Amino acid sequence: MDTDILFNSSNGASVQRQRIYQFLGRINWRSCVFGIIFGSSLSILLTLSLFLIIAPYLNDKPEAESPFAASLNDIDGIEIRFSDWQWGSCSKTCGIGVQEGVRTSICQQKVHCLDNETEILRRHCISEHCSAASLNDIDGIEIRFSDWQWGSCSKTCGIGVQEGVRTSICQQKVHCLDNETEILRRHCISEHCSVDGKWSVWMQEPCSVTCGVGSRLRHRQCSNPHPQYGGKNCTGKSIEQLNCLQPTCCPEDTLNCDGGWMRRDDFGACYCFSGQTLSWNSAQAQCKKQAGSLADIYSENEAVWLSNSSRLHTGTSVWIGGKRDRYRYKWFTSDGKTKTMNYTRWAPGEPKIYDPKYSHYICVNLWPRHQYKWDDFVCSHKLNFICKTYL
């Protein structure tokens, strides 16, 4: 095609018209036009096709947590809880990579539970989009996985750990890591370990007597724990009879004790308020037959109780174990030994220790005229008496 182009000088003067030839014949021009139109359409079509291929796999988000990792808290009724997942960094700074998560078991009860046991899960991740990735973002990439392949349990019985592996299967290879491995560790139980029975602590029954030597039964059970899953029973007896020793019994009453022998654990002794009337020496001999002596007194509480009891049981003067030894009063035991009289409760004007007229008043009694306080009297006089035997 011929084209005439007119050039004008800067000052507006016409210059010689020249013919510029473009070597585009009629056929070539049509080819060019067709090529431009066709080429632009093909480019758009290819771009659209690529977008349709990639679109299902764009905007990859980390894969949802494995169902195995979420349901490990029910192994034959054993409650096992887990800490939150702690995720490491993505293996790639852009595009699709792999990151590893770790969590540990938290046992509510320590029986049949592995505390602080680690579970590891690997999953796909995307930190940010690589500049050369594709159109606007990477979204909706479909990644499928093979079935979990589980190894054997680390223990042949009871709770152990087993490791599972699965691999990624990419439907299309764009932005997808094929054959990428995920690893998960979980608790497992192959079968229950046998549990041998053990005895509980002994449970004892009361002694058959309240004083002296008796017997008692004791029981135990094979329940700590019970034998389970083929475990052995406990060996030995579940019931035994043992001797038991209680405090010494008070003597049998051969002294006409009013109300029998009276036991006072707070004073550590038994007492007899005898209805017989004997001299001091004869009363001491009778007490000795009961493995005791005339009562010796060492505290205000004991003295007051004996005074009140004497008023109740006899109503008259009663011999106790005190006796003068030269110019000092002492307690005399039935075997002839003496004890220091550290406590006294004499009636007013008593004892008559320095009055020669009363030199034969050397044995001690409880005197009703002065609220059963102490009085020295003639030892040959016959009175009721109080025997005392220690437990």
C-alpha cells in the first residue's frame, strides 16, 4: 500500500513530497490483522484456563487438626487431657511448607496414664504468597492424604505410645507438596496388664475384755488393689485372732467392798471401801491379800474424791496408809516399805506429833468430824478402811 506523507519545515515552507513504502501487501495486512486478533484471544483463553486450573487449590490454609490427635482422651475409659498445640515455624517463608506441632498429655489420675507424653503432628502451612506464585493469592488448594499407617504399640500391655504416618496426595501439582509425610504419636493400649491383688490394712475388733488379757479378731481384704486381668490373689489369712492386754483388772471382791472395787484410771488405781472394821495392821494385811495396801494419797483431787466416797460408802472414820515414823509421817506399803508423804490434808490441830499425851496416836485415818480430813489415832482401834491397788 502506498502512503504519501507530507513533511513541513519548521518555518511552514513546503518541502518535496516523498513516497514512503511499507512492504505490506494486501495479503500480508490481512494476515497481520488476523494474527493480532487471534493471538490476543488465545492469550486470554490460556490465561483463563490456567486460572480455572489453579483456582481450586488457592489460598492454602493449614490443614485441620487430625481427628486422631483430638480423640485420644478415651482409652478404655481413661481420661487423658492434652496441652494446647505448640506450633513451630513454617519450613518455607512463602508458598506451601510444613510445620510441626507438639503437645503433651496431662493425666488427671496417675494410674494407667503416661504423664507428659509427647504427641507430634506435621501439617501443611503457608507463611505468605510467593511473588511468582500465580494470580492474586493462593487459596483453596485441595490436599488429600493416604490412610494412617500405625506402628505397633510401645508396650505389650497397659498404655503405651504408637506412631502413625500418612502422606499427602496432590490432585494437581500446582502449589502442592506431594508425598509429604505427616507423623502423629498417640496413646495406645494393646491389652490390660495383669494386676496382682494386695492386702488392705488390718481392721481390728475391740478386745474381748476391758482389763487383763483377752483376745481380738482382725480382718483384711484382698482389695488394695483387687486382682484383675488374670493377676494373682493375695496369699495369707484374711482373719486372725490375737491376744490383747488391757490394764490390770481390779481384784475380785473378798473384802466386803461397798459397791465392789472401784476403778479410777485417772489415778491409775483401784479402790475398795471395805465394810469390815479392823485395826490398822490387820487392815493392811487384808489389803496385801488383794495385792494392795492401805491407800496412799498424792494429790488434792485424789484426796477430795476419797473423802467424798468415804462419806458415801461408810459414813465413819476409815484407815488409810499413813503412819508416824518417829517424828515424821510416811506412807507404809503392805510389804513394809515406806514412801515420802509429799502431800498432806490434815484436819485443824492435827497431827498431835509433839504432844506426849498422844504419843501412841500414830496411824492416820479420814475423820468425818472435819470433812474427812486427816487425823492421827490409836492404831489398835477398829475402823473401816480403804485398800488401794495400782493398775
